[in-house]
Amino acid sequence: MKFRQLIKAINTAHLSLQSSAAKAVNRHLTVRNWLIGYYIVEFEQRGEDRAAYGTRLREVIADKIKIKGLTAPELSRCRQFYQAYPQILGLVTQQLYDFSPQIILGLSTQES
């Protein structure tokens, strides 16, 4: 292998894998946001202690989870995203099972 070939191989690998990683991150964030919206809507509809939080639910969630970027407005957008696309449950469920079966157990527990 010549030096030019080495540089080209490294650049090609980097660009290809960087693009693939960005797509994977985008898919996972999309699934995460949909799932967060699902959890919020399910809690609003069926949570035993939902009345204790009322209209401040998303603010309380954001305060308790302390995850950078998941502010109350972002949680509202997750909720809206889920409500706009509830039909993607099957796709989300399949991807989540590949990633973490425990998340699927959380979904099926919420539904019953």
C-alpha cells in the first residue's frame, strides 16, 4: 500500500462510518423522542397520581430527570411528536427490542 492509498482508505472509512453513525444517532433520537412522548401521554391518561402534577407535569419531569436538552418545552415537543405519529408503535417496538428488551417490557406494562 502506498501512502496516498493509506490516506484515501482512512478518509473513505472515516466519511462512510461518520455518516452511518450520524444516521444511527438520528434514528435513536427519533425513537427516544417518540417513546418519551408515548410515556407522557400514557401517564396523562392513566397515571394514578397524575392529578398531583396537573398542568406542570412536563416541568416536574424535566426537573426530576435532569437530562441535558430535555427541558419542559422539548418534552412538550416529544408529546406532540407521539400524538402526530402514534401509528409507528410497531416500528419503534421492533427497533427497541433489538436495542433493549427492558424498554419493550415497559411498553407492554404501560398498555395493560
